Amino acid sequence: MCKYLVSGPSTLYGEVKISPAKNSVLTIICASILLAGEVLIKDCPDILDVRVMCEILKSIGATTLWTKEGLTVNTKNIFTTILPKQKTAKIRASFFMVGPMLARFKTVTVSKPGGCKIGERPLDIHLDGLKKLGASIKENEEEYLITANLLKGAKITLRYPSVGATENLILASVFAKGETNLINVAKEPEVVDLCNYLNACGAKIKGIGSQNLTILGVESLCKSISYTPIPDRIETGTFLLLSYLLDSNVQITNINLQNIYDLTKKINNITCKNSGIYVKIYSDKLYIRSKGEKYSLGDFTTSPYPGFATDLHPIMSAVGLGVRGQTKITETVFDSRFMYLKEFAKMGAKFSLNGNTVTIFGKGENIHGAHLVCPDLRGGASLVVASLSAQGDSVIEKVAYIMRGYSQFDKKLQSLGAKIKLIDGDYIDD
Ligand code: EPZ
């Protein structure tokens, strides 16, 4: 099992290019099922979750090919509608294949999905919506058999703006008969990206970016397309927050500023306390200089977009360890995203957890390196952030979690001068 060896405190200098968004790429791979043709996902990040999705597709007859341009997926020759249990159980996004499989084949067998253990993560919003479109669902303790002889447009109000349910229902509606109205949908940039991708393939989706979408069913989509997904806003936020926490002179390129603007504003507001902090933003890149005493960026409550992203909660907590003052984070999206705290405790961190609110007491204690274990993807990234700022060495185990969502994370950090090394294992062996 590969590990990271990290030495802190590190300083950062140089330029890092953000990869296309994991959570766009995964749904675009699902959407490729609708094309029954070939899609080139340009600059696709080679991350564990993408590899698992490719394995699932290949096991049902699709082909995938990595080239210097990115990842090509061809779903023309899919020959079965039974998704492989042991692979779909590994990753939540595999369930987003249900919509397109139903739309194209009218039936699909899928296991109850796995993924990071960050909460209960039920599927009721997905399943209720699919039933409203005409699907019938049989289940046993391990999997679902879902069929739909005719998917018919419907008006569906989501009880919560679930990202995955929004994407699944969009994908199920693309070929449905008539018009589908989805109300109270997720507005995450990755959902917008999926809609833009589908419209580029010939779908008819209106209201993109709003909380109500209208999808007019079409007969078919184009047979081939090349598409560049949006930059990963969570990777951007991770490097931006890390650059704020450490002493840094860093340029972050290939960003989508709209998706991380609030975070850059929070950091710029600190300059009144410490003129050593400076963020210059451009249309597709930003420059951050961070020197001297760092202060807490304030209190945060996670919520669906455009609120503070739940995926940045653990990273912001790690920043809280190394800055002066308290950082309070209330997690409203997932019900157990605090598993990283027991790893922070090994580093001497002081914090309190009341219900779904954690208060990190920064800088009061000397945060030191420790032997740590990644609890999940974003919790794992928070351990890297905390270790790069702590005094001394850390060993971080189960870094395959991190490789699920960050491509070449240690190499990108090394290129900025961070003292981090992959040991005891090869790239992406989970
Ligand atoms: C997507 O997960 C992302 N994953 C997550 O990123 C992200 O944290 C999450 O959206 C929220 O932004 C992918 O896109 C592959 P949800 P998803 O459905 O779709 C509850 C990462 O680290 N819910 O919006 O699973 C659910 O339990 C990952 O990159 C229901 O109750 O998230 C949760 O509490 C982690 N019933 C809340 O909604 C349902 O049917 C939000 O979940 C569906 C969801």
C-alpha cells in the first residue's frame, strides 16, 4: 500500500496547472453511453476513479484508450446491461450510469454503490426520479434491477439538490418521450459542464445553471465528439489554500475563476492584517504570495453550490491548524465527514466537535508530524496540507484514496518545492 513521506514546514514556489474536474469527467464518461460512439475527453486526469469507471465500461463491451490528448471512450459495442458488482461497489459515480443505460437499453442491473465513507448517502432521490420517468425498480440486498420500456418526460421536484441525482435524471431524460422538467436541481459547475457537453452532442437542455432544467427528448446524439471538461475547482481550492497556509510564491494556471472567486476574496480580505498576503487574479490563472503570520479565514458552512464546497471542508480545517485564531466549519451536506479529525489529533491539534460543527483552535499548539492514515479522498488531502505545514516528518498511509481524485498530487507538490515523496508502492495501486 503506497504511502507519502512528508516533511514540514515546506515553502512553495513556482507554477501548477489544474487538471480537468474529476466530478465532470466521471459523469461525462457515464454520458458517453448515450452516444453509442466515441468521445475524446481532452487532458483527462489519470486518477483512480477514472480508471475504475473505464474498467466498468470495458467489462460491458466499451473500449477506452489513453493518448497524449486525453482519454477516448467508445461505447458502440456495449453487449450487456449487467454492471460488474465488484467494480461498481467501489465507486459512487458508477450509479450515474443507470440513467444513460436505461435511456439506451431500457434496462440495467447495478450494485448498491460504494465510494468514500462520508455518510449514509442514500439513493432515494435518484430512484424516485427514475420512477417518475417510468422506470420500475426491483432490489435485493446487493443490487438493483431497473427497467423502463418507455421513459416519458415528467415534472420532477428533487427534495434536495443532489448532484448525482440531478446528473442521473438529466441523463435518463435525454431520449425520454416529450419534455422533462427537473426542479430544485444541483447547480454545481460540474452539472453545468455535463449539460453543456450533452447539448454539444445534440441534446436539448434549457435553464443550464439555474435550479430548474427543461430537457426535451431527442432521438439520438452525435456519434463522436471531443470535449475539454472544466478545471477542477476542488483541486484549485486545495492548491490555493495550501499556498495561503505555507510561505509561497505560486501561480495556479488553468482555473475557472468564477468557481473559486469567494475563496480568493476571503484570502484578499486578510491582507489588512498581513500585507505579506497578496492574491492577483486573472481570467484563467491566479498568483498568490503568502508570507509571515497567517490568520484564520473565518467561519464556513458547507452547502450546495454556490455555497462553500463540502469537498473543501477538510482542507479548510487543515488550514485552520496552522493559522492564528479559530476556524469554525459546519458541515451540512454529508453526515460524517469528520474522520480526518482523529488523524489531526495525532499531530497535536486542538479542536472541538459539536454536532456537525468543528472548531479548530489554530497555532496555539505546535502541530507536529505523525504517522497518519487517509480516511477518504478529501480527508486524505487535508492530511497532506496539515503535514506540509507541521513541524517534522509525517508518514501518510492509504494515499490511494487521494489518487482517486488528484492526479499526480505529489509530483505537482514536488514541482512547487514541497517536501513530499511517494514510498512503498507504485502510482495508483489501491
Ligand atoms: C457528488 O456526490 C460528488 N461526487 C461529491 O464529491 C460531492 O461531495 C457531492 O456531489 C456534493 O457536492 C461526484 O460527483 C462523483 P449528493 P453525490 O447526491 O452526488 C444526500 C469528492 O470528494 N442524498 O449531492 O453523491 C447525500 O446523502 C466527492 O469529489 C440523499 O439523501 O452527492 C448527501 O448527504 C465526495 N439521497 C447529500 O444528499 C439521494 O438520493 C449530497 O449528496 C442522493 C443524495
